[in-house]
Amino acid sequence: MSRWAAAAAFVSIAAPLACHGAEHLIEGATQSPVRVIIYEDLQCPDCAAFRAMLDEQLLPRYGATVRFEHRDFPLAKHAWARKAAIAARFLEEAQPGAGLAFRKFAMANLSQITSTNFEPILAQFAESHGVDPSKAKAALSDQRLADLVEKDYQEGVARGVARTPTVLVNARPFIESFSVEEISKALDEELAAAR
């Protein structure tokens, strides 16, 4: 199925779901009526490319007017993605900003992180961000954090998400790979409609 056919099929089930507030990492304008929900896998190369687009182009242009909400959608094919999502949640709770920094770090270092070296890398990252490394490693077994990741995942499944990144601009889907021009056009349209 082409990505356009998948997007068309997805539109019918992409109705907005309730926001869970503090459970989700938010960047940009927290009170904006224009919401971008990002289902991402921290071990996904396409998600890493979208993260770069977000940092280099979308946040500088839309950060003051659009709410960007992150959702965890670790794919089963990725050996350490679920652990990374749990770790990012722990780090954000332990040291605000550290979870976002870890998400960026993980996606920027996909080729260096493996399932074998994930925990030592997490410990080193935690220590460099003022978080107890042993607590960061122990958090990987925290059922509450695992349940929050699973809740995001199941919310995504209920919306029809199957690939990452899946980005919803006020429920308009952009799946796996798309240009900055495509998503910017949707953001501009939604911002104009919100005025």
C-alpha cells in the first residue's frame, strides 16, 4: 500500500483523542489550538529524520504558535526502543528537560546504540544530566513508566498507527516520510483556520 493510500485509509479513523496532559512531553505553544501529535520510536531512522526537521525547521518557524506533543510508539522490530521510551520518561520526571535531551540524543546516535550497550549509555547520559545513573537503569523495570509507554502505544493502535513517525496535524496524518513543505502547508492551513 502506498503511503498516500495508507494516509487516505488513516484519515477515517484519525479523530482526535483526549489529551492526557502531563503524561506527554510537549514542545512549542502549550495553549495552541493547533496540535501536532507525534507517534515516534526512538530507534527509528525516519523518526530521527523527522526530529532533525522538527529542530531545524518546524520549531523555529512554528514553536510560538503550535503545540507539538510526543507519543511513544516503540516498534517490536527495534530491540531497545521500548527501553528508550521508558528511560526518556524517567529522565524527564527526574530532571525536566533531560527526557527531551535523551530523545534527541538517542535519535542522533542510532548507529552507536545497541541492545548490548544501551544501559551503559543510559547511565552515562543520566550522570551527565545530573541524574543518578543507578536510578535511571532501575527505572527500566518501573511498571508505571512501562504502562505509560504502553498507553501511548495502544492509543496509537486505536488511531490506526502502524508506522513511525506518524504525525497528526489536528488529526491530519503524515506517515513515515514527508517533506517539510507538506507538513508546513498543513500547519499554515490549520493556523489560518484557528484565527
